Amino acid sequence: MVPELLSKGYQVTVLDNFSFNQTSLLDVSYNKRLKVIRGDVNDEGILKKQIQKHDVIIPLAAIVGAPACDQQPFLAEQTNINQIKNISKHISKDQQIIFPVTNSGYGIGEGSKYCDESSPLNPISFYGKSKVDAESILLENGNAITYRLATVFGTSPRMRMDLLVNDFVYRAVKDRSIILFESHFKRNYIHIRDIADVFIHGLSNYESMVGEPFNVGLSDANLSKKELCEKIKNHVDEFHIIENDIAEDPDKRDYIVSNEKIESTGWEPKFSLDDGIIELVNTYRWLKTSHFSNI
């Protein structure tokens, strides 16, 4: 997102504690319109000071995913909820917020019924609950756009290899096999570069979108885990899919999602699920590390 914002001419400040020792901003550090502050969003003093200097706030900092939140529950509450309360407290009505949530807030759907933005939220994990609570805080203020993001896939300088598509493709390339638990559970998916693009879209169309939540995913990619693996198998011939009908998946999310609302604003994704699978297969053939995760 930072390179995209810079390419559009924005002045960008990044506040990050670099907890993963990431170096993903090195290739844009030359840009005079980028300022990087090594600090913590849970330091209300730093947060307040920076909020007052900027027109647009994009709160990306979070403890993301159920396992990470379960490992660090206090930090998750501070970062995912209290940080957002502090932003809400210190921001003015003239400033803009674009906030990423998660469509895991829908929890367990109703079979073939699509979850749209009016569907009841029923998060299962603390992670899902924390993001739903944070979204509610910002939408009540009336000056935010929120994006309920599908499960992300694709390569990036600091990618998440533990996310479903990225993980399954890694197993296909490296292990040639996978064991699926509750393989019929469905989710929606979206490429990381389309996520960066939809934030730019929100900035360009803020007045017509403000105050609303939007699902962001691929409308042709509401797939079960087994269907996802079969798509991967089209690109990795020797991928063996084994279903375990006894064990349970600890992640109980199971829903299909409608993305019609964001599409009605004129935005559409540029990267298909097959594009992402091909990209990941090509990457994993030379990438020898698996340390990119959130836990």
C-alpha cells in the first residue's frame, strides 16, 4: 500500500513498531514524501500527535488472526480495540479513516445464503470479535469507510504464508500433499494487491462511500477448502488431496460472501484466484523460507 500511495503523490507517514523485523519499506525509503516513525500505536501520546498532523488515517496495526490473538490476548485487546478507541477519541470530523476489518466476522453463515453488509455478525474468535467491535466504534463516528476483507492471498515483501491459499499452495509445491479437515467449509478470497487498490479507490471516492462497511473479495471465489485445493491441483499435477472426516478444524468459519456493494461503486479486482496460484507456485519454487507468518 505504501508504494501505491507514494506513486499517487500522497505524503505518507508510517507508524510501526517493526515487531516482525520486517524490511519491506527499504525499496521506497529514498522517497522524500515518506516518513517512517519507529513507535507503537498503543502509545497514546505518539498516536495523538501523529493523528493531528494528517488528513487520512489508515489503521493497519493489529494482532491479526485467531492464533496470534490467543497467544497474546492482552496485546490483542490493546491494539485491536483500545487503539481504535484512541483514534476515535482524537480524530476530528474533518479527517478521514479507512479501516480494514475481516469478513470472518460473519462466523458461520447460512448455507447457500450470501452474507452481505446487512447480514448479522457472529464472530467466533476473539480476533473476529475485536475487529467487529472496532468497526462499530468507527462507523458510529460517521467519518470512516470499513472494508470487510476476504482471506488474502498473493506475494508481497512481508507476506503471510500461514493464510489459507498461500499455505495450501506452499504445501502443494513443497509437500505434494495435504490433509483437509472439514473440507466443505467455505470462504471468500482476495489478492493482496487488490486490497491496496481498494484503499486507493476509497480515498478517491470517499464522500460517496463514507459511513459504510464494504465486503471486499472475489465474487467468483466463494470456495470450499476442497474446491480451493482442486484449483491448485490444476497448476500442480502431483498434488494429493486427502480428506479427514473424523478430525475437526479449530477454525469454524464457514460462509459465502456477496461483494456487490463494493462493485457497485465502480471498483473491481484485477487479480483472479488462478493468477494468485500461478504467482505463488512460481515463487515457492525458488523461495526457501517459511518464516512469514503471524505467530
